[in-house]
Amino acid sequence: MATHPDIDYINKAVLAPMVRIGTLPTRLLALEYGADLVWSEELVDKRIIGSIRQYNPATKTVDYRKGQAKALTFSTCEKEKGKVILQLGTADADLALEAALTVKQDVAGIDVNCGCPKKFSVQGGMGAALLTNPENLKKILTKLVDHSGMPVSCKIRLLDTQEETINLVRMIISTGVKALTVHCRTRDQRPSEKAKWERLAEIVDFVKSISDVPVIVNGDVFKYSDIDEVKKITHADSVMIARGAQLNPSAFRKEGLLPFDVTIQAFLKKCIDVDNLFQNTKYCVLCMSTDDSNHTRSLLYSSTQRTKTLEQLYEIFGLTEYHQKTMAEHRARIEASDPAENETSMTTKRDREESPEKEAEEPVEKKLKTD
């Protein structure tokens, strides 16, 4: 069995898995601004299984597509090679392994989602449901560790008591995972409630007493300047940034945050470069902060909400010329490529199975989902 090299999880600032946010453009921009590793959005095992790997010469991406409609499951590129961790939603050890092996060629590691409290995940036995089903979680992690040939990690939430949390962590460490991320909130806590940093130090100290597995802290870390404080309080080895990076991907910059107009231009250029789906591009833009507390009622926000095409969206931000130029370059690459090696065409929509346009139009406050 071919094996991947181990990942160095120590002293890192990493991008959290965020549904609909953690697609390729956000990951690439986070890396450009200083993120050491990037997690994909959560992908469910059954969605990955059966996907076909294709190289797209137009965008220079590797795309995993599924079904007759060739719906896009996952996309990556050389710039994030060795740095992208695929987060897996699963409740079945065999399906988890099959999904992991499907994308093994193009990801650095696999992370099991054990924290998402949403109804869909929990009803399917995935996400936060695994927190109270340690027997199944152990089967999943052990199967992946023993048979995937990749570094395996998982992301959990705090349980109601320290004793319960430490018992769960003890089991997780025993499976041979290479890293553990702890979201410092319980399953029932909402993002608006303060993360419980003070609870993590005891957990980290316990992990260090039985292993050398790095612990990554997540929850209420919004920018690079927060890192020293949270590591001091929690004793964590590394830090994961979620909402801060969603609001402004320059959260990883040591020099501080960049203005909204700078980051939005950089983000949209990444979207153009990889021909990102309109609905996803629009959704991510609506989730970004304009540094205006009333931004959801601002002219820019409402104008973005009303867009129906990529052309309309890019016109608002002054990127029509860049978009047209890049699309022409994509067409030229398609024409110059070997047809025998290229099954992707400019007419193929970069569609997604779960992203109807109406999701991009709903207020951000109702739609943000992290595990």
C-alpha cells in the first residue's frame, strides 16, 4: 500500500472546514495569505464514492465529478498539493475508507468530522453524533489509519464534562491519528456563544501525557494576532481559524488584515482563475465582511444579492476585463490540449449537487455552517 508522507501539524495556522466556504478559491487565497494547511469543506463519503478524477487543462485543476451531469464533487490544484486536508463526513468505516482512497492521489490527509451538530449530519450518524457513539468512531478511525495510507485526523467538540471529553480523547488517540482538533464549544453551543478556551488546557496536557499527537484549537480565533493568546491559554500546538477567515481570508497575515476591497478582488480573481461556480462564488462574497456593521443592508451587498450571472457579479467589482481575458486563455488551453487526455470542455458547468442559487441569496447569518 502506497503511503503519504506525514504532515507536520505543529506550530501551524490552518483554515477550518466550512461548508460552501472551503472551496478551492478560499483555500488558495488562505494559503497565499499565510495559512500553513487548509481543510476542505466537509464532503460526505457517499458523495465522493464513484466520482471520476479528471484533469482540466483550462483551469489546470484536478476535478472529481460524478454522475451523468458530471456534478463537481471536489477540485484541487498543484498550488495546494501537500497542504489540503479533505474533511470527511461519515458514519461507516468501509464507506469512509472507500471515499478516502478515491481522492488519495490529490489530498495530503483525511480529517473525520466529529463535530457538526446540524440535523442532516446527526440523523445520518455523522458529525456530532459520533461524539456519543465512540465505538463506531473508533472503527472509522482505525480503518482509515490502518488501510488508507494517509495521515488521519479528526475534529471534535467538547462534551458536557471534562471527564467525558478526556475519555473520548483517550480513545481517539489510541487509534493512531496524527492530529486532533478541538472546537472549544459543546454540541449545543451556537457560534454566538463564547468558546470555552479555558477547558482545553487540561485536555491538551492529558494528550501530551500519553502521546505526541498535536492538538489544534478552534473557536473564536479571528485573526493572526489572536494566535499567541489562545495558545497560551489552551496549551494547543496549532490554531484553526474559521469565521475570521470567512469574513476576511487575510486573517492569516502576520502583518494584519487587508481592507475588504483588496481581499474581495483577490478572492474573485481566484474564482475566475479556476472557473468557480457562480452560486458558490456569490455565496462566499455575501459571507465576507465589508467592515460595515450594516453591510447586509448596504448597496454593495444588495447589488451582489441581485446578480444572476458571473458576468453581473464581476461587473460590480470591476473585473469584467480580467474575466474575459482569463476565459479566452482557458479556451486557448482547451484548443491546444490533447483531446484524448481531456474529457472536460468549456461547456461543462462546474455544478455542485447541493448548491441551488437560492442558498446564495439568503442572508449570511442564516446560512453559515462550520462543524
